[in-house]
Amino acid sequence: MKPNLPPSLRSQLSEVENFFSRNYPNVRLYLVGGAVRDMVMGRPVCDLDVECFGIDEDTFDSAMQRLGAKGVGKSFFVYKYGDIDISLPRTEKKVGTGHRGFEVKPAKDTKEASRRRDFTMNALMLDLKSGEIIDHWGGMEDIKRRLIRIVDPVTFVEDSLRVLRAMQFAARLKFKVEKRSREIMCGMALDDLTPERVFWEFEKMFEASGLHYGLFEMIELGIDRKILGLHLGRSEFIRTARHMVRAAEAADRHMRPYVFLYILGCETHTGFEKLCERIHTPALYKKVLKFQKCVPATMTDRFLGGLALRFALKQWLGIFADSAAERAKELGIYEERLDTGIRPADLLAEGFSGKELGDELRRRILDTVRRRFSRRQL
């Protein structure tokens, strides 16, 4: 399973394995979590989680110091070595409020350790010595069936963020949530989540290739109502999903993170700013979406020309509609914003100043757009 690791990760993992082999030969190392899932699916792997079995807490802490790993969560027995998280296997039990309100104890075996995982696909373990995949919960079969299924219904409901994780995993992997798991998640409240955690999961979805999968689970899991204050019906989903697919394919690489909110805002007639506030986006999202326009019922050259006063139309999230991209290229406003050639300095030279200057500048710019671009429909 290891050959599809990037060279840097492979090198770091070899260093960890060699360190334990030389100094703690009885310790068993397992690769766990999303990295194993991604290896099985042939997806890129960016970081690794390694759990160490057969070593006590004090010896583990000493070993991490010898290795040069940095402690990032000592109460959770977690250390960082490059791009690798190294930890003791553990169990987690909810004892307080918030995402830090968990009691953590060492786990005795692989099944007990993997029970704390959210979904079966994330509960796979790879024995680094034998190369064997340990699958206590049917994760391999669920990956084949492209299903997101809960590991343990009792522990799952202790962390409501997992509902949003299901949504973003659906978008990233193009999976669907298993029926019983969906029923459990629908019954979970989401009002205890901090703003940072809400946006964190939405942000992962925004970069995904299967936005319509994420949209589907957002609706089915009730996230649209509980987080966004929306209630999308079947017809709205179909129309919105279709536009999301087209928009994501057409969007400039730098504009891709804004596609989901743009299409959702346009299709539901919800203000972009309101959606941004609901999921607590950084200010940049509001700034970018503020200058976006929804696709009009009738699109003309003049509409495109007016929009190009703001930015090059490759930055317009509605560029997927009709033949807008082709026409924008023909008009010379796809790669570059529209330059009318009208400068404030020229108007100052003509004697305009103050409010009159601003009014005249706008009038001449709009007049240029009217003369240059027709009302021809696309």
C-alpha cells in the first residue's frame, strides 16, 4: 500500500519505522484514518496518522523526545513528526461541552481504538510491518459501495461536527450517506458548533469535485435548514445541482472556492452576504461575492460589457451559462476587464470637479458601454 505515497512522506514514514524497529522492536505501528482510505481508493495522500500499540504512556513520551517529535496534544497522546501525527491508540468519551469536552484513555486493541472513528471508511488500519489492512467495521465494502456509514451510533452523536463531515466527504469522494446513518444524523442538533468549525467543514467542500453530492447531503441531513436557514425542495435541488456542476467545470481555478455559495445564493434568491454570515466565512468571501451578478433571464452583450467594467469575465461565476464564455472572448473581455479609455484626469482638464466629476465619469462610461455593446441576446 505504501508505494503511492509522495517521496517526502515515504521518507518520513521510513524514518519513523526504522526508529521504532531499532529502539522499540516490540511496538506495532499502524497507519490509520483517512490516509488508509485514500490509499485504498488511489487518491493523493498529504499527511499520515500512525498509532503505536504495545507501549506505555511514559515510554511513548520518552520515545517521542528521542525521535524529535513535537507534542501537539499531550492529553490526547499526539505528537507531530514532519507531516506525520504519531499517537497512542485511544478511546474517547464525551464528558463535557464543546469539541474538547472528551475523556481520553488508552485503547487496548485495534478494534477498541478504531471504534472512536466517525465512519467505517475512516476506521481502516494498515499494519506497517505485515502490510495487512485491518477492517473491523466493513469499511472496505462501504468504499466499494461508495457509502458513508457510521461506525458506532452511540459515540457518533457525541460530536455534532461529524454531520458536516459527512457532507464534505460526500462532495470530496462522491459518496452517499447510508440510510440508517442518515437517520441518526438527521436527529442531531448542530447549534453547539463554533463558527470556526462550521466554516472549516464547508471550506473543504468548496474545493471538492462533487459539489452536487455535497449539496444533496446538505439537504438530506437537514444542514440547509439548521445552518443556512434554507429549505430546498426536490426541484430546487435538481436545478441547483445541475448549475453547480457546470459552474465548477467552467470556473477559473482561483474562483472555484466561491462556486457553491454563488450558485446556492442565486438559485434560492438568498443574499450572498447572508450565506457568508451563516457559515462564518472570512471577509474575503463577502468581498469576492459582493461584485458577482447572478445570471440574468436574458443575457446580452451589453450586460457582459457592463459586468466587465468590474473584472475580466473569466472571474465571473456565471460564465458557465449559455455561450457567455465564447461571447466574452469574442468581445475581448474574457481575459481582461473592459477599459473605456475614459480617465478622471481628462474630465478635470475639462473643468469638472467634485460630485459633477463623478456623475460625468459614470455617464460617459455607461454611454461608451451602450454604444460599444448591443442588446443582442446570447
